[in-house]
Amino acid sequence: MKAAVFYAAHDIRIEEVADPTDVGPDDVLVRPFWCGICGTDLHEYAMGPIVIPSHPHPLTHAQAPQILGHEFSAEIVEVGSNVSGVRVGQRVSVMPLLFCGVCYYCRRGLNHLCQKMGCIGLSYPSGGIAGLAVVPASHVNVLPDSVSDLQGALVEPTAVAAYGVDTANVRPGDTVLITGAGPIGALASLYAHSLGARVFVSEVNKTRSALIESLGVAEVLDPTAMDVAAYLKDLNEGVGVDAVIECSGNERALQTALASVRSAGRISQTGLHTRPAAIDPMVLSEHDITLTGTWCYPVTDFPRIISLIAAGLPVEKVVSAQIAMEEIVSGGFETLLSPTGDQVKVLVNAR
């Protein structure tokens, strides 16, 4: 079968690999449909290996070279001998987080913080940018007819975005600033709007700003052309917004978040910072601001996200390109990492 395989930074190869034959009794064999290129994948390509293990992973024993892909939809083509909850022919979205089930965090239901956490497509023998993949049956979530194959590949990033918004305790009528209009910021704007919030998005990239405007769910602000915090305070009795979802992983954006949120407001740090960021902690104390980091999402959240999509959350609107596997480097990674790139969310056809 064909697969996109990570070897090292700037070294991803489309090559023929052996079909998986190790379908365990609690596993399913799936044929991936669509798989998204995630920010984590971009970090691996640009400067990895970071998450991808160079030595056997403590939970999965996988190591580079690694078949990529953790945001994917698929069709079940074989089930293990113990599997009864799903059947051959069903379309599914794969929840990729792997956990031990026995560590301190797993015993408290915080499986996404497992001390041995692994991830399909990053630290596991299989990935979603391949002709076939073996995954635990417990990690597949059946898609209803009203959710397309393409939408199914967006369940995972939507879960990331929703967790960020939920962590900031966004409620109907709230004013919400989202900093950064990449895929997670765009999905967060859709989700926050669906909750009844008034949404603002701060973004400098014209392509990404245009995408947000096309969604019709938020007012787009250019931080290079205006004082975002002052503008939001003028709109809201001089106090600022109720919540900020920081999705860029950028120091200036985090500082804008602190300046824009009201006293007793909430900031969710959802974008991943690749370097330290300076803030003034006194601002947190003086204004009773809650600043909370988020990591992935609760592993039980996929059914809820699928239901939201089935009910009309238009997550497919954030997709800016659909490419063949052979185009993954030039049309995917290189384009997304380019400062002049014109793409936001790229999905790879794994078939």
C-alpha cells in the first residue's frame, strides 16, 4: 500500500509499505478516506522529530520512520475476533489518542494526560495517510449518513477547538475573542458562534481573514492596523470581552488576550507555543483573570462532536484544499509553512 512516511525534518516520503497484517482481537482494520495535516505534523516536518519517537515508544513501541496522519475518516474492512460494537462497511472517525488506562491521570478519567500517551499517526505503527491502518476498535466512532467522509476527518480538530472554547466556559451572550484564524481558530469561531456567543477574530493573514469572513460567524480584526484591545473595550463598556481563545501560539497574541479580556474573564491557551512567551503575571492577579492551558480534548468527546456536525455545524467550510497523497509535501507541508502560503486547512485523499 502507499503511505506518507516521516523519516526526519523535511523528509517525508510517499512510498510502498507492507499492508498491515497484525489485526488483534480488539482491533479493526480500516481504509482511510481523508486525513488532515495538523499543526503538530507541521512542527514535525519543520523541526522534528519532536513527538514522533526516535526510540521505541513506552506504550506502543513505535518509532520513526512513522506513517503520518491522526485526523482521519475511514471505512472498516475487517474486525478483530472480540469486536462486537462495530462492523465491516461502517464509516468511522478515528479518535487517535492512546492511553495506558492505569496511570494517575487515566485512573481519574484524564486519559488525554496519560503519562505514557501515544497517538495514532505520530507514535503508533499505523497512520491515516495510508491505504490501510490498524486501530483499536474502542477508538472508532461511527459516522451517521448525514456526516460526510470529509467532515469525518474534521472531528479531531473540531474536538481540539471545542475543548478550548469549553475550557473558557463560553456561554450564550458572551463576547469572545479568538486570536489566530488557522484551522483551530476557524473551528473555534464556528463552535463559539453555535453556542450563542458574539465572536471576534484577530488575524494578520489576509487569506485566513477572508476565510473567517466567508463563514459569517465573526467580526475580523487586523492587529497590525488597529489596537484590538482598545476596540473591544470600546464596544463593551470599557471592560473587554468575556473570554479569549488563544489559538495562534504567538507571544503578541497572548499579550493581546490579556489586554482584551475583562476582569474575572477567562483565557484558554489552545494554540501551542514553540518557544517561551513573556507576560506580566500581575495582570492576572490585579484583574482576577483565569488563564488555562488545554491539551488535546477529552477522549470521550467524539460522539458529541459528530452529533454537532450532523446537526449542522459546517466544519467543512474551513477546508481550503483537498490534495492527493503524492502532493503532500509540495501542496501540503511546504504550502502551509510558507509565509506567503494561501491555504488554511488541507485534507489529503488517502485512497
